[in-house]
Amino acid sequence: MRKYALLIAALLSVPAAAQFPGLRRRDPTPPPTVQNPIDLLRAEFAAQSGGTTVYFSPGSAFLTAQAKVLLQAQAAWLRQHPTVAVRIEGHGDPTDTRDHALAMGAERAAEARDYLILLGTPSAQVTAMTWGKERPGPPSAVTTIVPPSGGAPVVPAAG
């Protein structure tokens, strides 16, 4: 019995890391994550322009007052960053047929693109496209994204 007590006392006096070599103490702070420059640009664009999604009324491709305010902030950011190109992706309504979703998304994307150009954004800096129902996004909206290099649009929008 005395041998067991000595063995337990000896095990308790040895640190857990020595008993279990794979066991390490956790660092209180995780290592910093390295972000892709494109992700940083996207985050800056979203934060400084107030968001990336412009909503339309269902069945409409006309810009609302709220949409114009957001696009004005996006245009200001784009004018400050002339080397950054963005892609506007138009989306239809959830109840649209495939063809109508393509047409509505194209109209919405073209409307947002034209408004950005009207506000002084160079036309070479902004492209517009639609996915229709092939790649669902927010309904009744257009999303402005900073794409990675490459990424050809599926269906170009008129404009």
C-alpha cells in the first residue's frame, strides 16, 4: 500500500507535459491570421461604402432613394481607388421564371452600373452581369463585389 502511495505522490509531482509529451499548454492569444489582399479590399469597400447589396422593390428595376444613397457611397470609394475594378451582380425575384430572373437581374445590374458611372466612376472600373437562377443571391437586389482576378461573367448585362 505504501508503494502505491509513493507512486501516486511521484506522479502528482511530475508536470502533466512530462507525463504526456503531446500535451501542450494553450497560448492565451491565437496567432494572427494572414488575410488575402482581395479580402482586405472587400472588407474596406463594404465598411466604407455602407454595404455591398442594393435592394430594389419586387418586380422593379428602378433605384430607390435608399439604393441611391448606398451607390453614392460606393461611387465615392471607387473614385478614391481607381485601380480597383468591381462587378455588379444582378438578381431577380424568387418567384421569377428562369428567363425573367435573367432579364430582371440584367436590368437591375445595368441600372446600378449606369448610376455609378453617372456619379463619376470610370466605366472601365465597373462591370455588370446577371446570374438569374443559376446562382441565387439576395432577392430583388444587386451585389457589388470586388472579384479576384479572372472570373468571367456568365451572362453580361446590357449597358
